[in-house]
Amino acid sequence: MADLTSSAPLRVLGEAYTEKFILDTVAARQVYRGQPMIIDQDVDTANVVQFVDAVVVAATDVFVGIAAEDKAVLISAPETTEIECYVAPTILGFKSAVFADGADLGKPVYMSDSATLSGTVADNPVLGKVHRVIDGYCYVELSSPAVCSGA
């Protein structure tokens, strides 16, 4: 697939937990609901950026959650714009055919781009583990914050 160009269809299993983070403005950003949000140590050690395929996730970067809303910021804007993110222990459903119920339960989940779940570490952020697969949705038990040590 390819990176998101609009909000992703998400489902919440149980209660949703959210937290707000400040968006980094070293570049203009358009964040879509459903994108993984990380602290990219090469960009900013305190504020978050959205993960897209072009971002190389390092072993010291931190996955903080999944964007719960669309948000945009301009380059060099004051770093005051907050974005609400789903965080652990939320169980979030992503439309996906990558994992199967039963065989993949408990396996780690990564994203290879901002719209595609993956079982591959590579330079991808770790989201959590497979909780359940139902009706074309893979429910991921988020583990955030999580250092992407396997990247």
C-alpha cells in the first residue's frame, strides 16, 4: 500500500485512552487520524512527528501512539499545536488482511507505511501486539510509549 492521504478507518475495542503531544514544526506536517506518532530523535527529542514510509525509524526512536485526529502545522510555526493520540492500553482496530485470528494472536505489530500493518521490524515503528482479528480489522493492543529498539 502507500501512506495515508486521509483519515484511516479505525475501531476501538473497549475503552479508548488518549494523551496529547506537541507536534514538531521543523517541517510542515499534515497528520491523518490513524498515523503512528513517534519521537524521532534525529528531528526533535521532545515533540512528535508522524510516521510515513520515508522516515527511517532508529533503535532510539519512541512510538508514542496513534493519531486520534487530523492535524496540520506550518513549517517553523511555534511548537504549541497539540495532537491527541490513542495510547496504551487502548485496543485499536485497523482495516488489514495482514494478520489472521488464532495463528497471529500475540504477535508484534509494526507499520511499514502509515496505512499498512506489518509483522516486519525493518525500520518500522512497533505499535503493540495482535489482540484479535475480526471482520477485516486487526485489533492491536497498543504498547506506548515504546522504544523502537528492534528498528
